[in-house]
Amino acid sequence: MSEEQITKQNQEPISNFNTELDIILLMQIFKRNLLLFLAIIVITTTIAFIYLRYTVPLYQSQLILQVGSKNTADQVLEVSKFQENDDVAKDVELLKSKFLLKRALATLPLEISYFNKGKFLTFELYKDSPIDVDYQVLDSNILGVPYFVELTTNNKFNLYENETFLGEFANNQEIKTPKLNLKVFIDGYEEVKASQSKIKGTIIYFTINNIENITNNYITRLNVFPLNPNAKTISLSFQDNNATKTADVLTALANEYIVYDIEERSKSSKKVIEFLDDQLDKYYNKVKLSENSIEEFQKNNKLSDIDKFSSLYVDRVNKLENDLIDFDLQKNVLTEINNSLKGKIKEINVYNLLPILSGTEYEARITALITDLQELLLQRQRILAESTKESEALKLHDQQIEIQKEVLFKSIASLVEKLEYRRKEIVRKIDEIQNKYLNVPAKELEYARLQRVLSIDEKFFTLIMERRTEYSISEAGFVPQHTILDKAVVPTVPFSPNRKIIISTGVLLGIVISIIILILKYVLKNTISTMDEISKHANTALSILGTVPIYSREIPISQLVINKDPKSIISESFRAIRTNMQFISKTEGSKLMAITSTISGEGKTFCTINLSGIIAMSGKKVIILDLDMRRPKIHAGFGVKNDKGMSTILIDKDDIKNCIHHSELTNLDFITSGPIPPNPSELIISGKLDDIVAELKKDYDLVVLDNPPIGLVSDAMEMLKKADYPIYVFKSEYSRKNFINNLNKLIGENGIKKLSIILNGVDYTNKFYSYGYNYNYSYGNKDGYYYDDTRNESKIKRFLKKNKKQD
């Protein structure tokens, strides 16, 4: 790496956020917050259980219906089929219509609803109510109003309308109010009262329902859709808080659909039969009248030989008069249709009109026009249901209806005009034939005419009778082919809330929240955990002296712990640091060691005292100088007064020897900071400190400077440059990552190349990082037992103590 690149890196500050993936660090954060994550999962799962406990379950039942119908008599008799072709889409729309649902609900016991209300939940007692109400509504405003029944004593109860007390009444007593007359019968009074006593706060109430409101409410819970259009199968499902009701509603809807379909499809046959019955009565009277006329004519004229009448004349005139009657009939049919359409266009029913057209030569033409008009009217109803009467779409559709009406009326008028013209032609031909046979005796002609009229009336009567018989058989032969493939059964498991899904959602939500917190803690973690992180973010090679573990016991006032248990892990860690120091400076003679940190609280003084103590235990004479004059701690650590020290020495108020204190550890002396001066920086850089260090080097092998934090003040800068062992202290999980910026500046900008690192407060119990600095030292004591200074510490205690400040 070139100097330019190093300089560029030095200029880039280290972020406090983790922008790179570190699995070890992620696992460490996970382990540290494991209890929190488990608590979150437990809380979200508990919320899921509470939701399940206090949510009224919603049940769903399903029914599969196969639609389709046929008329077996039509196939045998070949009767014209007036019904429209089957279409599954039409059946679906009918099944999910309010009209059919209202008819179905009317067959169920839904006029009055009973409920059991508790503190948190309310359940409907559909077909399972201990009370039965017989009522007479006087005011429709009470529909939907709850009436509460509170059992008292002696087979009596209090009745409330909402919160209004109506009085105390006996079981099955007639109750009269301005709005309602009723009787309340309680079946098993004592059992009901006992069950309510077991669960306090429960009460039974009932509401008298409005069928329209119920239909509007239930239509939103009904779902109808085609399963297989080719097989004509339709799926119906219904949701409700009462399981039994879901199955009953679907069953009633399917049965009502079958009944309604039979009614609608048989209307056409009924209309035809009514028309034929009317014609039968008419022509029966005509036949009877014709027979009486012939009988009277024969008696009056004493005629017995009817063969004298001209057969040719009779045949020709019969044919023409048959045509004349046929035209008159067709004209009457058109006139009747025209009258039926006028004034009630919006009520056109193709089933009522098509039978009238049966057998006419213009049946197909008029039928097509009427069917198109009815389709336009049905579309108008759908548009009206979705928009207002003033909408443009409705107005445009009304114009189409008017055009279709005009076409229909003009077509009928045109046909009537043509029939009238053809009738006149036939009358003219009959007159011509009659004029040709004027010479035929009048009695023969009159008799022939009477016989012809009788023959025509008899033929017509016989034809009508045959048609009526056919349509009667057709009506009886209509068989619905709708089949309920899967019956609606009472569900035993709620459709919603789904217990497995809700519990799984609760657990997953807890896991997701935990993962989010884990990611946030990872991204926002701005503290140093391991020595590797320092090496990673440092821009130059570093001298790593070692790590100091968390001291799990109570730190003494002197902060000197290496003499309490020389064979403990913490003592061995300072010995390892002492060993590594010889690689920094190999020159002979007295040495100067300067220790600093970024901020207070990183364990600088703790490391200074114990590192000095471990060096003194090796036989070296060591003296500690407290240069942290703003926040002195050495005097408190060793339990001496701070009335004199470095501040008084630097101003020549006291002599060096008079300020030296001896510790309880052999070869370890110290000089306190002295009274806090107003200008500590000026005193340290005045040059007097160099003389003091030089003087102390004559008597000590190592002079240790406990400098103030360099991240706050720059007092320690000069002594770090001059020190043989410049040491920078970080604390695990306390020092922030951007503190490494100061380290880079000291090395890169200030040229302190020998600067060494100590990482204090490391948790050796963390298995994710133990590979880096867990020495696993164990030493036997005089009794032969092994000793570990954390062996009696529980994980919880170590967890609580691991962040304790060592300073």
C-alpha cells in the first residue's frame, strides 16, 4: 500500500455503524440478548392465546350444488320448449341474490334471536336457547332492540329494554308494553340460574329481528361461485358465529332454490293450459250452438237426404273459411300481445307471453323481439341497482328500450295489417264461389253452411283438447335435476380465528421482532468487542500487548488485584502483557511507560496499577506517576492523601522524594497527582516533567505515567512520543469504534510508531470469542486443588458484572 493510500485511509473516519457482516459478532449479540428474544416470543405468543381466548369464533360451512333440469314429458310428446337454455352464471346470480336468501331465511327460526352475553364474549343460542318468547309487535321501532332477561327468585325474572328496567315478571306471564306484547317462557329455570351463578356476569337477552336487516347482514357472509361450468356445479359457503346456523342457512338456500326453480319453470305450462281452457270453453259453446242450429234446420225443413248438397262447393268454401278462421285467430293473438305490452312494459315476463305465440307462423319473429326487450329490461334493473335514476347510463339504456318497443309495436302492426289484407282476399274469394252457386237451392246451401261451421268448430275443439292434454302431461312431467353433491355439515373447527395460524403467527411475529431488534443492535452496535476489530479498522500494523479479562469479583479500593490471587486468569493476562512488552523495546536501562485511553472509564488506571504491580513482582523497581490532574485516582486507589504530588513537584513546591509513596507490593511506588491545578496542560508541557522522569530513572527500572485520556485533552501527547512503551487502552463493549480514529492519528499524524494496544474488560466466558484470548489457565494450590477465579460465579452473576467499570 502506497503512502498516498494510507493517507487517504487516515482521512476517512470510522463509522459507528456496522456495515459489514460479522457472524461472530452477530452470534455474540444474539447470545447476549437471548433472554430478551425469548421474552418477546413468549409475549407475542401469549397475545396470540389471549386473542384466541377472547375472540368469538367464526364458523364456515360449505355446500356443493349441481344444477340442471329436464322435462321427460316434453321429450316424449315433443312439446315446444319455452324455457330458456340453462346457464350456470344465471343460477349463481340467483343463488347469491337477496331475493332468494330472504325466501330461504323465512323458512328458518330467525324471527327472534337469543344470546348469552358474558364479560368479554357474546354467543348466539341458535336452536339452543333455554327461553322461548311469544310476541306481538306493536311498534316496528323495537326491531333489533335487545331485551335482557335477569333471573331473580321464585321462578321470576327482571326484564330490561336496553338499560331501561321494565319490571319483574313471572315465568310465562303475559307482558304488555306500549311497543310490544310478549310472554317469556324459561325452560329449566333452576338449571339456567345455577349455570349463570357459576359464571358471574353472564346474562341472556333476545332481539326481535327484521327479515330485511338480517338478509342484508347475511348476504355479505354468503359466497357463491361456479366450481365447474361444464359440470354445472356451484359452491356455496356461509360464515357465522354459530356453527349450526351456517349449515342450516346453506341447506335452506339450496332447497329454496330448487322450489323456486320448479315454480318458475312450470309457469309457462300453466299459462298455456289457462289459455287452452279458455279456448275450450269458447269452442265448446260454438260446437253446441252449431249442432243446435243443424238440428233446428232439419226439423224446420224436414231434410233427411244430405247427399244432395254439392260436395265441391262445400270443400272449397270449407278450406277458405278455415283459412279465414286461422287468420282471425292469429290477429286476435297479436292484438292480445299488443294489449299485454302496453302500459306494463317493465313487467314483461317471457314465460307468460311465449305460450300465447305457440303454433303461429310468426312465433319466431315476435318471440325474438320480446326476448330482446325483456333482456334490456333486466339490464335496466341491474344498472338501476348500481346507479341513480338520473345517471347517463340509465338514460341511454332507456332510449334503447324505447327503440326496441317501437320496433316490436311496428312489427305487430305490420303483421296485423298483412293479416287484414289476406282476410279480405279470402272473403272476396268466398263471395265469388258463393255467387257461382247461386242457383243451388237455398236450403241445401244453408244446410251445407251449418254443417261446415259445425265441422270447423269440432275440429278446432278437438285440436285444443289434444293440446291441453299434452301440456297437462308436460307440467306433471317436469322433474328438477338439481342435486346437492356435498351437503352442508355443522363445522366443528372454527374457520376464523385459525388456532394453528394465530399461534404460529404469534411465534413468527416474536421471531421477526427479535430478528429486527438483533439486526438493529448489530447495525447500531458502536462498541469494540475484540482485538480483531481494532486491527481491522486500524490503518497501520499495531503492537498488540494482550487482553485483560473481566474481573468477576469485587475490585478492591486500591484496584490492585494481581497480588490477591497471583495464579488467577487476570494475573496471567498481565504476565502475558509483561512478556510481550520485551518485544517493543530491547534496549538496556531504565524505561518510560506512558498509558492513556480515549475517555474515562476504559480501565486505564486499573491497567496501569496492575501492569506496574506484575512488573514489580518480577523484581523490577517501578514507580507510577499520576498525571491525570483533572480526575486523579491513584491516591484513592492506594488510600493516601493527595495534598502533594506531581502538581506541587512541577511548580517546585515539593521535592520528589517527599512525594513518593510505597505500596503494599514490594518494588512498587507511586506519586499522586497532588492538588488539582488550574493549568495542568501547561505544567505537563513546561519541560519540568522531563527532568522529573530523568531523576526517577536513576532509582527505578520503570517509570509509569498514568496520563489523562487523550480523547479529551492532549496532555499525554508529548510523553507518548517520548515513552519507550506508549500504551493505549480500550475496553471491550465500552469503547466506541470511532475511538480507533484517535489511534490512527497518533500513529499516522504524530508518528508514535511503537504505540501498543491493551483491550480491557474482555468476557472470556463468551464462547464465540474465547478462541481469540481464552488461555484456559488452571493452577494447583497447595492442597492440590485447581483454582479458577470464576468457578463459583453463576452465568447470571457474570452477566451482571461483565460491564462493571474497571478504572
